[in-house]
Amino acid sequence: MHFLIFGAGGVGSVVAAHLTRAGHRVSVIARPRHVRAIRDGGLRITGQHDLVAWPEAYSDGAEIHTAEVLLLTTKTGDTQEALRSVAHVDVGMAASLQNGVSKDAELATVFGQERVIGGAIAIGARLRADGVAEQNRNAGCYSASCQAVPLPGSTPWSKRSETRPSKLWRSTTS
């Protein structure tokens, strides 16, 4: 499966590395210095895990035309700019792993509600240096349309949700 991760800071880098390690094709869009470091030495994850992954790395979305899954992991203040730069990408589904209550609606305006799934992630991650992210907490990655999918070493805290994205908050906090 081809994942496009826009926003390869702490969270996006950790998710990209784990998906790459699991055998998926992963493309990340990140700041130019981070992209150069990933291309030169791989994407290193420290903390709870010690691994190096080799996702495809780009500083903008112009070179990417299709992806089965888009994961938006930018800071919420960068959402509109990020969506403008990937609006041309033909995606099968899109999910935001950002904080915020309007994130799914913003994705739907670009990709259509039928392609948007609710998403949440419960990890602690930060970018330590260009090409290096630290993961220091892991409780998994969740979707409004499927069972919780824990990352390695996680402790799931969500109940299964069969609802649309607007019900995600209730399903993961009850």
C-alpha cells in the first residue's frame, strides 16, 4: 500500500518509519533540510525504538500524483497550505492525525467526504534533528472505521467504533 504522509515532523516521521519497516511504500513531504537528511542517511527513530527506515522524501507534493492513503500530520495552523499543495493527488482515502475538531471537514473539502476517515494517534514524538525523530510514548493509531491498530509496543486505549468520523471523539474517550 502506498502512504503519503504530509508533515514529517515528530509524529509523521515516526508513523512513516513504522509503515516503511512494515513493508509499505511511504512518501513523506517535509521541510527541505529534513528531506536531505532522510535521502542521505535514512529516517532514524530513537527512544522506544531504534530503527532506520528509507521512505521516499519530498519537499513539496508536486512530484506525487497518486497515493492509496494520505495521512496529514502537520500542525493545524499549516493545514490549508498543506491541502493546497496535495489537492492534485488522487488518493483512495485521507485521514488527519492532527489535533482539532475541524480537521476531517477540511480534508473533505479537498478530497470529498467519501474518502475521509476519522483518525487519531496517541504517541509521544518529536523531531530531534533533521533525519532523526524520537518516539517516547505509544498508545496506538486509531480510525473511526476499523479496530484500533496499535504500533509496535503500544497499549490500546480506544474502543472499536463503527461510526463516521464525526463520532470518533466520543468513541475514543468513553
